[in-house]
Amino acid sequence: MIKNRTAIALLAGIAAIGAVATAISPGAPAQAQNDTRIASPTGEPVLIELFTSQGCSSCPPADKVAAKIAPSPGLVVISRPVTYWDRLGWKDTLAKEANTNLQQAYARRGLEGQNGVYTPQAVVNGRFGTVGSRELDVRRGIAHNSGSGNAAIRVNDLGAEGYGVGLGGDTDKPAELVLVAITREVEVGIGSGENGGRTVTYTNVLRDEQTIASWKGGKASHVVSPAQLKVKGANRYALVLREPGGGPVLAARWLS
């Protein structure tokens, strides 16, 4: 009986995906907004990844921009602290090598806007890069990359069984569905380096990520189990559908 309820919930979660994915227009522009909330014209959330560091004196303004725009229901904002500032004497307490590797992969592939490996860098849907403290440029990147993935993610809460995830749309290359574990807010007192003596608040900090499925287009369903939602220190989770190796992001959505 439980299995039947799960199957019904999953089917309900992907029933509308075909219509939604068809309605997505890749690269559809939208007028940049000056208020805090940002809405996608396609209704599909846009992924913003902020590459930042506790050792970078230019980063706190970008961390504030991330905190400002993060509440928008049209965005999935993830802070990805990098490791390469550690060599200057202060070891970033939140940095992960995987973040550094992803940023380098983006740079090798090439991004529209301002490409390269630098902090603070905001990357929009794995396609557009800009200085993360330039809020207007970040918003323009969001507007011009909304709906660029031609795919959709839908989520159903299955209670004690976890979450049902439905995928739909098209892709030219195989993609991977990534579960990202996040801490909503982390306040850090920085002891030395360029930000020595400062306390900085970081928003939606990545704690862990794991690939949970592959996808080649069309409709598909998966279950995220409760066991996968027990990452130490995480209190929020997101799903990202992307081409592997620093490829473009096809879709993103908050799971919880």
C-alpha cells in the first residue's frame, strides 16, 4: 500500500512537467528589477552560485548581495566558499575543494560575461559570470538566463518516505541530478588575513553535494530518502540538474 501511495505521488509530481518544459523559452529575457524579490518569467527558478572566501576583502559586499536576493522564490542562491585564498594565512572554515574545482571547470568551459577564476564571482545557471558584488549585473544575468535550461524539476513531499522528484524536458547531453546540502546562515568571526577582525554572515552555504541520478531527457521520477537528508550541519536542501564537469545548469529547485 505504501509503495502504491508513493507511485501515485510521484506521478502527480511529474504530470504537469511536459507542459511546463514546453513553455520554457531558452534565454528568454526579462526586465531587471530593482526590488529584492526576483521572479522568473518562465516560473522556473534560476541558480546563482557565489564563489566567495573569508580571506578576500572584496567578498563581504557580495555576501550581502547574496543575502539580499536569496529570499526571492525565483532564485536558488548557493554560497560556495573556495580554498585558494587559504595560502595567505587564514584558512576559510567553510571552503571546499569541490567549490574551487567547479569554478575552475566553469572557467575552462568559458562563461558569458566576465569569465575566469576570481572572487567574488556570481555564476548564473552555469552560463554567465560577473563580479558578485555588482548587484545590477547579477540581476541582469538572472534576467537573461532565466529559462535557459529547457527542463523542469517538480517536488512532492512524501512525508516519512522523503520527497518524490519529477524531471521533464529536453537535453542535448546527458545530465546529472545533484542533491545539495546547505546551511541557511553561518556567521563567522575571521581571525586574520584581509578580513581579520571582521564578522561576516554567509547565506545558503554548501555543506555537501551528491549526484543521485542521471538524466537523458524526457520524464523521469526519483525518490530522495530521509537518509539522504541527514548531512551534518545542513538545514536546507536543493536539487540541481546540470551537465557534468562544470556544464550548464538545466534546472534547479529548493527541496526544503
